[in-house]
Amino acid sequence: MKSKLTPFSKLLIVAIVIAGIVAAVNYIPGLKEIFYPSEQTSNYEETDEDNTSSNSDVIKIGVVTWGGYAGGQYFNEGFKANSKSRFYKDYGFKVEFKVLDDFNASRSAWKADEVHLLWATIDAFTTEAGGLWDEYEPQAVFQADWSRGGDAVVVRRGINKVSDLKGKKIAFAEMTPSHTFLLWLLDAGNMKQSDIEAVKVASAIDAADLFKKGQVDAAVVWSPDDADCIAKVKGSKILQNTKQASNIIADVFVVKKDYLEKNRRKLEQLVEGWFKGAAEINNDDNAKQKAAKILEEGLGMPYEFCFDAINNVRLCTHGDNVNFYNMKGNFTGVTGEDIYNKMETKYRKEGYITDKIPSWRLVGNSSLIAALNMSGAEQASEDGVTFSKVTEEVKTAEAISTKSVSITFTTGSSTLDDNMKYIIDNEFLDIAKSFANARIRIEGNTDNTGSAATNRALSLKRAQAVVNYLINEHNFDKNRFIVIGNGPDKPVANNNTAAGKAKNRRTDFELVGK
């Protein structure tokens, strides 16, 4: 006998059929588009998710308004965490860039794990490494850029060389890259911070404001504020910038040692992607323009500002980092360790460092760079600058700075002994390397004892001996040098006393802008 379905049974069968259809539509390829043709069906890689900063997989990076981080921001397709990011597509994690222009706020954010990687410059990091070490063990894991015009010293009318800064009011942000640049420039001119009237401000922007208001004689500023200062202060000019002082300001990123150990593979991939982005921008104008647009949106600054900001840095590649950490052991240029150690000495002399700080061996961590195998011309280190032959115009150009060094030759001799070579290395070599894009004029000088003509010829030979040493021992381009023998013609003291004669027997090392 055939049984009859109850109303409830019929309803149950209908529900089961509907559930089956819904399941088929959602899980059988192609059916969803047929049943819901107007619905957006983009896959996860195409969906832009800007509000994902709470995701535990997001690597958060603290930055400032600067062009040197463009490699990572370009590879990320923006500042916010998003699934269009090549970090996400290639490696499976998201990245967020947080703009933290307030220095103290940026450090607080890093300590509180609101950002995982934090910007620093290895020069000024010497002033904070000691205070952070015991609790956080900060590790400088890669170099993002060199400043190449992003930092500048602007001066009022009448200041033409570093020695003209003596006794002048100079505005700068204390214990920042601006301060570092100023100390190097003063050293190149045989001066110290105590030789100027220091006007300490919170930021390079504040320094520019004081200069434009006429309250200081000079200021250490960021680009493009340098151009704005010159436009608004009649007769002012750039005395020096990091286009010539090309190996002084190096931006790095630091992480806590604990975070590095727990996220090593992700950080290796982050750095790899960052270097890919940097190389593309370095070699492709279209990529650079795209990067400038990304910075325009992320920083809230005009496109021209952002494009110039990228042009005022060297975006570092894997090869640049191999050199920065001197991983092959034979790099003769400026390394991270060179800057870190030299700036510890400078800041300690000025009283900014009083306690022990961790050594470079503890802070400079090249393990992420060592884990990467990035070859090809686009990842090679940058080529050194090549100088053209010296022209008569260049030969007589006014020096930006002069550093006088006492090198005592044997009477009538122009041969350098080991002690003289040590003096050159100790007094001038670091300056020559750091101001790598500036020409160097070396002038030999004597007292007035003996024939003036003989002394001129001898002083020229001595100056040439110094140049030959720098070329042969330290691999400088021979066309970089201008060699002059002044003899007794440019005394700096009276030749009537023994002390005066000693001051006049000197070698002048001058930086020339052309």
C-alpha cells in the first residue's frame, strides 16, 4: 500500500532541494556567474582590503616623509595593507607603512609594537642605541637609501665657505641626520660645534622656518625646503648638500631582536621584495613616476615634491647592502660600521653620548642580506662617480671648505713616511670618502725660508706625493684632484716667529664643488 506524504515531509524535501541548489551555485565553477551575473566575483588577490591593520600577519613599518623608502612602498602598491600588494601576491603577507614624522612618537610606537620595523639613520642611531639595548636589542637589518641631495645647508648672503660660519647662528635638529651633516661639514673646515652659535630646533622643517624668518644665518634643512628657502630669502644659497657629501646619511631599518628571530623568513622576503622595487625604480622612469604617485597619496604631498624626493636619494639594492655591511671584507668605500664608529666618536666629543653603546658587531645584523641570492645588473652596487679632467675654471674655483693638516717633511724632501700617511688617513681620509662627489684640491705650503721659486716647486712635489698616496693606496680617481704648490705665497701666520713658520708649513685639503 502506497503511503502518502505529510505536509511537513513535503516541506522538508523542498528545503533539502533548495539547499542543494545553493551549494551547487557556490561551489561548482561557473554556476555563480550564471545565477548572479551582476554580483562582483573578484578573487582574493584582486580585492583591495585597506582596513586590515589589525591582521596579525601584517608587517607594520614606521617611516617619515622621505623619498628613500619608495622601494618598499612601490612594491606594496601603496602605504596601506592591501591584497594588491606584491608582498601579498608573492609572499602571502601584508605590509602597512605608518608615517610617524614626530621622532619621539615613532620610538614610542616601536617600543609598544605598533610598528615592527622603524626608520633610523645609522649615524644618529649612535645617540639612542645605548638607551634601547638592554630591553630591545635593536638590530639594523638593511639599508634603504643614501641621502643624495635630501639634506642641505642653506646660508644667507655673504657666507661662501665653511669658515664663514664661525660665530654664526645655525639652526639644526639636534641628534638627527641634520646634526650629523653639520658636524661633518664643520670638521671639513677645521671647525667644531663650539665655533658656531647653535640654534637647536625640533625638526629640519623648524630650521627652515627660522631661516626664512631671518632669525638665523644658516640652517640645515631637508629638500625641497632648501629650494623654498632660497626662493624666499634674497641672496641666499646652498653652501653644501648631500649630492656631494654623498656617503654621510644612510637610512636603515631596525627591528627588535626577538621579532627578528620569530619572523626571520617573512623579513627575508620583505627585504627581497623591497630590493626588487628599489631596482625597478632605479632603472625605469615609468616605475619612478608610479612610485611618486604612491608617495603622493601616502604622504599627502604634491606629486612634484614626491618625485624630487625620490631623485634626492640612492635607493639601495642588494649589492649596495653587501657593501654597506662589508660582507666580502674588501670594500674600500664607506660602510655602516665606518659611519657608526665615526659618529659615536663625534657625538661623544660633543657630549651627546656619555654611556657605553653596543658595538657595531651587535647592532649591524647582515643575516637577512646574507640569506638572499639576488643577482643581475639591477641588483649590483652603484658605480663610483667618475670625474672629468680638471679645467682651468675648476682649478681656481673657490673652496667650500679647507682643512689644514700639518705634515712635516724632511728638509728638501717630498717623500711620505708611514707617520705622514697615518696623519693623512686620520685627519682627512674619512672626509674624502664621505664627500665622495666633491673634488679635492690639495695645496702645499711652506714658510719663507730659502728661495720662493724653490719652495713653490718643492711644495708642488709634496702636494703631488699626497695625491699619489690617495690614488695608489685608497683607489681615488686621479681626475678628482687639483694639485697646487703655493710655496710661501699663502701664509696663515707671521713668518717672524718659529711658531708662525710652523703654521705656514702645512698641507691644505680643500673640497671644491665643481
